Amino acid sequence: MKDIKITITDRQGVKHQVDAPTDMNMNLMEVIRSYELAPEGTIGICGGMAMCASCQCYVQSDHPLPEMGQDEDLMLSEAFHVQDNSRLSCQIFITETLNGLEVELAPEA
Amino acid sequence: MIKTDILIIGAGPTGLFAVFEAGLLKLKCHLIDALPQAGGQCAEIYPKKPIYDIPGFPEILAGELVNNLMKQIEPFQPGFTLGERADTIEKLEDGTFIVTTDKGTKHHAPIVAIAGGLGSFEPRKPPITNLSDFEDKGVEYIIRNPEMYRDKNIVISGGGDSALDWSIFLTDVAKSVTLVHRRNEFRGALDSVEKVQELKNLGKIELITPAEVIGLVGKERLEEVVIKQGAEVFNRECDHFIPLFGLSPKLGPIADWGLEIEKNAIKVNNALDYQTNIPGIYAIGDVNTYPGKLKLILCGFHEATLMCQSAYQRIFPDKRYVMKYTTVGGVEGFDGSKKEAPKAVVKSID
């Protein structure tokens, strides 16, 4: 399987284009952490269980994303700085269909 | 003043297991934790979630792991200061430490082991611009004394268990309770949701959903909250606004203890004993960092074990000791209990 390209805008507004593997069962939050695009301790606090919203991002491109699960939906209902295109990046698993995905990290809350 | 051998800051799995390893060395431990219960993240965030990488447990719920650890350390009679955050540390001339909590409780020990995970859990504050102006003037994030809400008008926001549970509880105390949430659905336990529904039907709780508190108004104290519901924005008189959006860990005051910090974690000597740049202060578990660090419970257990051996040498520099297997030496509790492998029965053949 091949890597895909993802463009991530960090919390300072800087854009990074990164390669993400599709064969390692990684989610977008983990990709962001692997490139250290947000300080440790400010993202993925719950480890990726959709229980903290520290990995909230805004999806800017028009990719078909996995449907939002109830855990994610309800966690977002209590998160701050939520917009219509908010998702928890820990719930977006890296697949080939996401090649070219563009996201922006939500502010730390 | 509480006195102990190893003062452990953080009562998560790593801190709890350190009590066991210290106990085998006859060292007493006392734990401080900002949360009101032991267990750290395992108890606070995901008690019902399974963990699959604890050696020897194909699957165990985080809450169960905490219960097992509490049982395992029981013979070593650890002390607990719960619901208090370790705020300051002072090194005395003899090299021992005094750690004082936010409530003023003082602890004295020759060894301090920071097992603070991602930090102490602090309330998550909604992004309302003048929120801090009203802190303790009508805005509270934690309910410490329900009596202060007697006959007052209360607005609570949030959609989890604490928002629901406190809304239910305060109906018996407050003059009025209004619960504001961004959705019609709530994340809390089903029976709490049903109870709120019942109280709403009885007119005891006013539910404003889907809506959000977006502003606060008042001169000396909070007088009104500004609520946005769809396109409509209106003010609601209230004496107290209690935003209950859960807790988030912050390294907090430990960051100012003079320890070397990197990536929101405390740098330690991983080649030796997980000691920090301050001799006598160790950092174990998720709170520390070193090349190749992995934030895993099983790594925390290993770090706790090595830390205790080093702590023993530090407390008793002249004593010789070699690590003993529990299968050989058993476990002798401070409570007089003794667990050991049964002796072999020897029988001769005539």
C-alpha cells in the first residue's frame, strides 16, 4: 500500500504537507503527533478514544470521510470552538481515499 | 505534617504500583492526587475501556486494573491526600523535601516521585471572553459546597454526567436550575438523562437546548448570562453560572519546580533510575521523557520498580541490598500480613 499526502495547518497557521501510511492502522491524530505538529500533552490526551476533543480539527477539503460515530458526535457537542466542519482527528483513519486531505487544527482548549 | 519515605505525586497506575515495589523494600509511601479518587486517567477518563497490553492480562478494564492495584498495595498501607494538588516543593538543608498542596497540607519525605501522568486534572473552561472576571463572583467550575446555591438561581452548561448529576442534585437546593446544552442529546448515563427529563416535565429543571451560553453580564458579581439559541440571543438572570465541561490534564505548578521540562514532560535519566535534574526527585510514567519514551502503563511499572531501588540506596547509602523475587521472599505487609509460596511437602519412599 502507498502513502498518501495530507496538508495540515497547525495552530500557528503554518501549513505542512506530510506523508501518511495507509497500512499502519493510523488515525489522523497520530499522524499529526508523529510529525510533532502540536506539542505533546495538547493533542490526543485520551489516547484516541473520542473522549477529550483535544485533537479537534476543521476539515477543509471535500473528501468522503468516515461517518461520525455517536461518541465523536457527543464529544464534539461539549467541545469548544466547534464549527460545521469540525471532526475529531482520532476518528479519521488513514485510507487511500483521503489522499490530498486538508485539515486545520482547532485551537487548544 | 505527613511524613513518609517516598512521596508519590499522582495516584494513577504507575504511582500505585510504586507503592508495591517500595513496600518490598520496607519503604512507606504516601500519594497526593488532585482527583478525589485514586486511579488517575484510568479512573477519571476511561474506567470502562478495556486495555489489552498489560502483561498477563489478555484484557482488563481500566477501572478493574486500578482496583487490582489497590488490592495489591493494600498490605503496604499507603497514605492518600486526595482532591488536593501538589503546588510547591521546598528542599531542606538535609536534602529532604516538603511538598505543600493547594489546600495547605504539608508532606515531608526524603524522596519525591512524580507520577503525575499528563498533569493534574483542571476544569475545561468555555471560551467566553469575560469568564475569568466572574470567577468566584458567580462562576464556579467545581461544586465544592452545594449549600452556597441554596435559594439561588443557577445556570449549568454541559452535556456529560457532571452537568446532569449536579442539575438533578441542585433542584432540591436552588431556587431555580437551568441546564443549557448545545444539543438535545446528552452524553451522560441513561438514567441521569431520564431523571432530568422527569424533572423537566415536573417543571423543576428548565432545559434550554440546543443552545449555548455566550456571554456574562454583571457589575460586581454575575447577574445574567447571555444565551444563544439558534438565531435568538437572550439574557437570563442568574446568581451562579456553573460550566461543567469535564477535566483536562495540565502539568500545572510542577512546571515551576526547577525541573528540566521538554515536550510538556519532565526529563529524566533513563539509563539509570529515572531521577530528574534535582537529586531525590524522580519522575515515572507518562509524566517523564527520555529518548525512546513510550507512554504505556507497562513502561510506567518498569520505571517505578527501578526508581524504588534507587530511592532505597539514596535513603540508606551504607546498606547493601539485592533485589529479591516475590516468589522467593513472599510479600510481608506493614499490616502484619504475609504472603508466600507454600513450602514443598517432602515425603520419603520406603
